[in-house]
Amino acid sequence: MRKYLHINLSNHSVKTERLEGEAIVRAGRYHIARTLMDRGAAIVEPLSPENPLIFSAGPFAGTNFSNANRLSVGCRSPLTGGIKEANSGGTFGFALGQLEISGFTLDQVANEWVVIYIQKDGAVRFDSAEGYLGRNNFEVAALLHGKYGKKVSLAICGPVGEYQGLLAGISMSDVDLRPSRLAARGGVGAVMGSKKVKAIVVDLNKMPSLHDRKKVMGSVKEYNRLLDEQPAIAVFRDVGTAMMADVQNHQGGLPVRNFSAGQLVDPDVEPMKLGGDFIREQNLARGGQTTHACMPGCTIECSNVYVDESGKEIVSPVEYETLGLMGSNCGLTDPDDLARMNFLANDLGLDTIETGAMMAVLMDAGLAEFGDVEFMRSVFDELQKGTEQGRLWAQGTARVGEHYKVNRVPVIKKQAISAYDPRVVEATGITMMTTAQGADHTAGNLPIMDCSDKSVEEIVAASLEIQTQWAAMDSLGICIFGRSVTSTNVEFIMNAINAAHGTNLNEEFFVRMGQETLDLEWQFNRAAGFTEEDDELPLFFYEEPLAPTNKVARFHSAEVNRCLPH
């Protein structure tokens, strides 16, 4: 049995719902889609009190089941106007699971800014947020730990979220207490700010009760063994997600200087300093950590702690999407510069994809040269202060591009495209076109699939298959980086869930839940007014050949949508 909390911020009331069996399993992204549809959230204003903000953890939350303590945060997105599930690592989902809480929904808006404290005994307290407002996340985290202790997990609304800037995510504690794991995308931090919730504090406790603890622990060991046998996992553990920068630079799909090129350097001529191999060797030589778990129990350890020449920490982690959008896309070439910008973004609780894309649009508009680090610092400063200019920039890439009349604005459904140019990485491009989530690679990524000889029907089919798998994983709180094991051992995963919660679920349930999640998300967006025109890539992808491959986008939304089940 687990609990689900319905928190009404207007009167500080809490209603507790008891969940059993399958209701615990249908969590995360599925739960968000189902709840938002049932609540009619597609027609509410995203920053109004009527837009629910949902936090949902999976059925393994609170245990040491590897890479299975992910957290889903969802609402109607103020950035896209569509449905949004933002996914986060860190300790917050783990903490909820330890209190045997599946999740909670924040409804309405508080009269005054609050810190919500969910205590070990399950009680919910509403404390004043006075003293935390306007402060950056690392300072806020230190203050919160000073008051509530170290054995807690935090979810923080940063200063940009406070004034409802759409770049804002929600920052979660990592295993070392850094507020650096973000539910980043879609403006979920702005929704938290609209509700006047500065932070949520959750006590850590102990392993939750399980239906058959012995079997679950056996599954934990077996899953770790399966992970250890996978070459793909070994690469993740060795180099992290930064390896993808080398891959995309090589195949010409890396975002460079506002998606005007697909390769930062010729790898046959000079080293790719923003790539995983270079960063790993440099970080090792300086005494940094090249393996680091973003959440308790995870044995993939694809994160890192990046340090400067003196061995002092700059940021944790340096990951591919940030390397792409805030690095090469903004004209940066040095990982130290990128790491420092990354820390500033983390300290403000910003989506590095959306922020990097927005900054590159500013550079394309002539406000600075590509690679101007000091300009990027000044943008962060304006965002932190919430100046008139900062508030404009905080509205995200699409709105900034429209304001400055820039031709090259890399968005779908008003959300910035992640670090895979759809002219080259076609399958991921089709995922970003068709997912209700906006331009989101985590909805289904196929970054090295060769599509050159494939039809639109074949590419859409491949995209839908991985979208279905990942929607199911997101619903179970399982990290997609374990895909090489999870997707080939679905029966094993379902048996482990059955042992944990006394269910009788099979492989077919996994696939069906993924499909149902996608269907609900598409239904939501149609109810919100989206049409197939919203799935179209920006015009420049069709008109501007991308160096060095000289490819242009091949498929328009009309022909892609004809291949979809809906």
C-alpha cells in the first residue's frame, strides 16, 4: 500500500488517498496524463490556480533498484500550451518512496509563499518561505538544510520560477545534496512559482514495505548483473552522456551556432574539446569524478563532477544536452567555459536546453558574437534580477525569436529542439515532431539510426516503438539510460514489480501502458487546440542545407501524421 497526497494550497488542507496494486504501478508519466485529462486541464490557463502540478514516483521508489528512482513532474505547460511531463533524477522520488508516498498534486495557490515540509510520520507542514525568496538555489538549499537537516530531499523553485519565467525548471537534490537534478522542461518551475511554493522538503526514512522483499532484493542483484554485462552501459559508466557530443559531431548532427552547422570541429584535424573523451581525460587528470550516481542505488553512474585546473568543483554534472545547446550551439569550444555557464543555469534552476537555444537566438539577432562568454554571464545576471529584459528572455526561445524577428528559431510547439539536428538525426527529429511533449528527445531518441535509405513509414514506426517503450519506463520511474537491459527484459521487470506490490502484471501490460500514455497525451493536446501544423519543423530546416552533410529535412508534418495511429 502507498499513499497519494492531494494538497490544496489555498487552505493548507491535505487529502490522503490510499493506493494498492496496479494503482501504484500506473505512476509517473501515465499518471500525469490520466490525471490531467480527467481534470480537464487542457483548457485551463497554465499559470492559473486551476492548473494542477503533479509529482509522481514509480513503484520502485525508495528502494535500491538501480536507475528506478526517477521522478515525473507534470502539468499543462505554460511554454507549449500542451501537456508536459518533466523527468528528474536525484533523491526526491527516492525520498517519497521511503515515506511510502507515490506522489502528490499541488492545487490552487497559496496566499503567501510557502515551504511544504512532508515529514517522516506523513504529516504535511506549511512553513513560511520568508528568507528564501529571490535567492539562488545553492544558497536556498544550504539554508533549508540548516533548518530541516541533511536527511531530507529538496525540490526548489528558483528565482526565475518565482516571477514565472518559462525557462524555469524545478531543482531536486542529488545524492551529495546539490540542487542540481532538474525537472527542467516545459516551464514546470513557472507553474510552481505561480502557486507560491518556494520549496518542498521531504524527510528521508527507510526502505518501504514490499509484498515479497526477498524476491525484490534478488531482482535488484539480477538487474545489476544484467546492467554490468551490457557494453552500452559500460560506455555510459565510463564517459557519460557527453559521449554523444563526439558521436553527433562526427555524423554532423550537432547543434552549432544556432543550428547553422552540424559539426563544431573536424575530428580528423583537431580534438573535440566539448566531447566526452576529451572531458573525461581532462577531468581525470585534474582529480574530478567521471562516474557519479544521480540517484540512490543507480549502478550506471553516468553523471560526473567536473573540476577546474586546481581540482576545485565547477559543476555536477556536465551532460550532453547542455554541451550541445549551451555549448556548441552558443559557439563555445572550451569545456571550462561551458561548465561555468552550466553552474549558473543550475543555480537559477533553468532548463539548459531552452536557455542555450534562447541565448543562441540572441546571438543570431546580433546582440553578441557566438562564443561570447561574458555576454552569456550578463544574460544570466538579467534573468536572476528579473529586469524587464531578463523577463523577456525568460519567456523562452520561441517568444524571444519572435520578438527579435530572427529567422532561425529552433522550436517545435514553442519548445526548443534538443541537441540532435533533425536534418541529420531524422528518427529523433520525427519523435520531436510527433510527441505531444514538444521538442523533447527523452520522448524517444534514436540518435545513431541511419535513416538515409528509409521511408517516412519506416522511420515513424521506429520512432513510435521507442516512444512507447520510453513512455512506459517514464511511467515506472525507470531511467531510459538502462534501455538496453529494460527493453529486452520486460518480463523480468514486471515480475519484480509483482513481487514488490502483489500484482499480476505481464509484458503486455508494459506495452499497453506505454501506448495508453501516448494516446492520452495526444488527446490532451487535441483538446488544447493543437493540430498537425504544430508538428511541423521550422522552415529553415527544410530550406538551409546543413554543413558538412548538406542535408535538409525531408518530411513534413502532414506526411508524418498520416503514419500515426491517431
